[in-house]
Amino acid sequence: MNAKLTRRDAVVLLSSSVGLVAGGGLALGGKQVLPQRLVYGFGPNETATLEPTAACADAHLTARYEEGPFYTPNTPLKTDFRLPDHGGHELLLEGKVTDERCVPIAGAVLDFWHADPRADYDNVDYAYRGHMFTGADGSYALRTIVPPPYRFALLWRVPHIHVKVQGPTTRLLTTQIFFPDASGVTRDVDFDRSLLARVAEPVDGVARATFHFVLRRS
């Protein structure tokens, strides 16, 4: 018996799930309904920040996006989600976490989760989910696989990674990172182009993408 929560199981829970897409793809409450808080402490450099460079201008805050029904707290601390014989296309996702003035935020926690190659979410064994902290320069790096597109509750979803991000002195951001999918973007009725990762040419067969988070200071 498979104890993992699959998408079919979750459809039964639609009425009570947090942050679900509803009403022809329009999300409840402006793309976010009562996102769950993070439960992790902050890293050892929680008060350290770096000054912005002279060329850095004020940045736009990263857009929020619905949490979805598959978030699980208390994930393990890890930066590599890859599993043996995963059968997916490997991905290196990198970026930085900064505030509105482009000041890097050290010790920010990022809690990632995404679907496996079969488009299921593992809420039992923590496959393809975990949390990490930014370095002294606000940087992070996640090694995983490119999430697959899928259909959920009659709605098409482009490849995406869910994430919660919070710095020691910032508000919690719950959002998603989207990845290019030529056919799916036109079918995903709630696609947010501002959350699209920048994808570079693969290196040694590994897809490489960049996404920077901009958080509001509390």
C-alpha cells in the first residue's frame, strides 16, 4: 500500500485545503489564503548583511503565490533532493535572497517542495522537499530535478517549485517558481510571468536556472 498523499487523494480534500486554485483558475484571497508559517530557526549568521553595490537599484518585491494543498512542515535540512534512479532531468537552481534595497540577507530560510517525476507529492518520506539557509552573501543553491507539468482539479499546471522564504527580519513569503513550458504556459490560467526562473544552457546534462527573492523587511 502506498502511504504517500497523491493528487487523487488531495482532490477529496479540496474544500479544506489552504490556498487552492478555484473558480476557473482564480485563486482565493488574491493568490494566497492563510499560508502556514515556517517552523525553523535561523542560521548562525542571522544578523549578518552586506551593503548593496553602488550599481544596485531598488528591487521589486517577489510576488506571492498560493501555497497549495501539499505543504508539510518540519522538513529535513538538505540542499540536494535527487534520488537514485530518479528518471528525471537534473536541475541546479541558484539565486540570492535580498531586501528591497538589494542588501543580501544571510541566514534566511528557504523551504522548497515540488512534485516527483510521476507528478505526485510525497508528504510522508519528504522526497523532493526540504529546507536550507542562505550563506553570508544571501546565496542559495538547490540540486534537484525539473518538476513535471501536470493537470490538477481540471486545471493545467506548468512545471513549478513551491517555496516559503523568510529572513531573520523579514516577512514570510510563500510563492512558486515557474519554469518555461511552451505548451503549458498558455494553458495555465493562473501563470505569473514575474515568477519565471531564468534558465541557462545545460552544463554536463544538468539544467541550470536562476531565481532571486526580494523580501520586505519587517
